[in-house]
Amino acid sequence: MLELAMLFVATTEAVIDNDYNSIEDEASMEISHSSELSRPVRYRNCTRDTDIIDQLLNGTGYNKFRIPEDEGMTVYVEIWIQAITSIDELTNDFEMDIYITEKWLDPALNFENLSPCKGNLSLNHQVLDRLWTPNSCFINSKVAQIHDSPFRSVFLMLFPNGTVMVNYRVRVKGPCSLELSNFPLDLQRCGLIYESFNYNNQEVRMRWSEIEQPVQPMAEIVLPDFDLFKISANRIEEPYPAGMWDELHVQIMFERRFVWYFMQAYLPTYLTIFISWVSFSLGPRAIPARTMLGVNALLAMIFQFGNIMRNLPRVSYIKAIDVWMLASMTFIFCSLLELAIVGYKVRDESKVISKATMRKSKVNGISEFKFF
């Protein structure tokens, strides 16, 4: 009986082990099958990014110095303004950080037949150096440079149909045509001109992107002295000796903030004029006090005027604030002129009174002499 019991136990353990092993094998097969099903189909037979770039640039004889289309290329441009950092009225320029996006279709870079693993390829500037580009730039900028901290800020994307999209992050300093006739109630215009440097419009046609605003700020533009008034973009064909060039013009209009000048110029001149009029109540014989008050008011006005003009460029025409300050000085000068006239009249009146007094004293002296 003991031997029979031991045999039954051993048989039971063997059956349990076999069942456990079969269950474990089935589970592993199910996991493997589920992982095969969960894997995207596009990763089974697709071409990697590096292989696509190698076949496009090395296997097809791609030439970056040749224009991809014989009838010319069309380049679409849009600009996003990240920040406008400064407007310098003394040097007539402004500085801003922008994102420039260019798009064009290069048939030689079509890779739809290569079964790419991704819908599009995101690449860096090293690949861009091997592609044809329109060589566009700001032709009227004083300084323009691509940000390179911590690396060169150039983004390249290739689409399967051969569309190339390039994005640059650029810091540019451009000119402003300052017109100060209405200063400080003025509008200032600053502009940039973007064009292909090497190709005329028979080879490269520059166009703004077909969106409502091809040039627009990414966020609110805040400047200490100006408010952003308007941004406009247009295209002009400009003749050169080598042909016609497409120029993309960007004009940015700024409206000057008036409050600072009201507090620093207009309100003080109001008060200075009123103070100079206090001399009218001092009486005609308070000549020293009235003179000191008028001269001090005139000097204060000149100091205020010089303090404002110090931060503006020297121009040969009259500004609105010049008319205001000169009119204010004229009021104070007229008060001093009135002081001079009153002083002259008082002095003449004093002479007449002194002569009459002397004549009267002489008459009184003669009368007293006759009486005695």
C-alpha cells in the first residue's frame, strides 16, 4: 500500500508539471503574437531617414548648384516676429528677433517611392548645406545673423513629394525712416527687404505665403517708447542690370507713447508759464522779484527743451514740440517784456513825481522867503 501511494503522488506531480509547462508555452506564444500584432505595419518594410538622404543626395547625382526646375522655382516665405528689442532714434534703426520660413518644391528630393518610415524627415543645417537653396537675404539690413547658441538655429524638413521647408531664427537690425515733424504725436516706419541674392525672378520667384498675414508677431510687442501700430507685407519687382528681382517688403509702423512727453514736457511748461504770470500780482515796483521770477522761468523752460532734444537726432525741419516750446518761451518772454515796459513807465513816473516834488518844494521855499 505504501508503494502504491508513493507511485500515485509521483504521477500526480508529473501531470501538474506538464500542465504548467504547456500553459507557460501557450502564454509566451500569445505574448509574442500580440507584440507582432501591436507593431505598426509601416515599420516592417520601410526605409530609414539616413538611407533616404543617402539615396537622394549620393545615389541620384544631386547637384545643389543647379536650379531644380528649368522654368524657375517659386519660394514661399513667411515671417514670425518673436520680439522687437529696440528702436534707436539716434542711429535710425531697429532690432528684432524673427523666424523666417521658406518653402519650395524640389522634384529631385521626392522620396515617395522609397517607402519612408516617417511621413516627413526632420533634419539639421548640415543636410541643408548639401541642398539647393534660393540664397535669400535682407538686402537693406545693417546686421543679420542666425542664432547659434547653443547650436545653429536652422530647422529643415523634407516632405515625401519633395517639398523643402527651412526655418531660420535670425536677429536682424534694419533701417527706419524717421519723420519727426509731428513729434511726439508721430508714427515711425521701419522696414526690411527680403529677396534672393543670386537669382532673378526668371530663376527664383519670391512670394509671400498664401495666408492672411504672412508677417505677424508671435506675442504682444512691448516697447518703452512705442506701440506696434501696423505690419504690412507686399511684393515689388525691382529692376537691376542683371534682370528683374522679386523683393518682399516688410513695413512695421510704430506709434509713439505720448504719456511720458506729456508728463515731462507739456505739463511742466504749463506750470512754468503760470509761475511766470505770478509776477503780474507782485506790483509794479517789485522789479527785482519780478525779474528773478521771469528769468528763472525762462531758464527752466530752456533746460526742459534741451533735455528732450538730447535724445533726438538733429534734423533741419521744425517739429511739433519745437512750436510748443517756442510758443511757451514766447509767453515767458512777453512777461519779461511787460516787466521792462512797466519798469520804464514806473521810472518815468518817478522822475515826473520827483520833479514835481522839487518844483513844489522850491515854490514853498520862495513863498516862505517872501513871507518873512
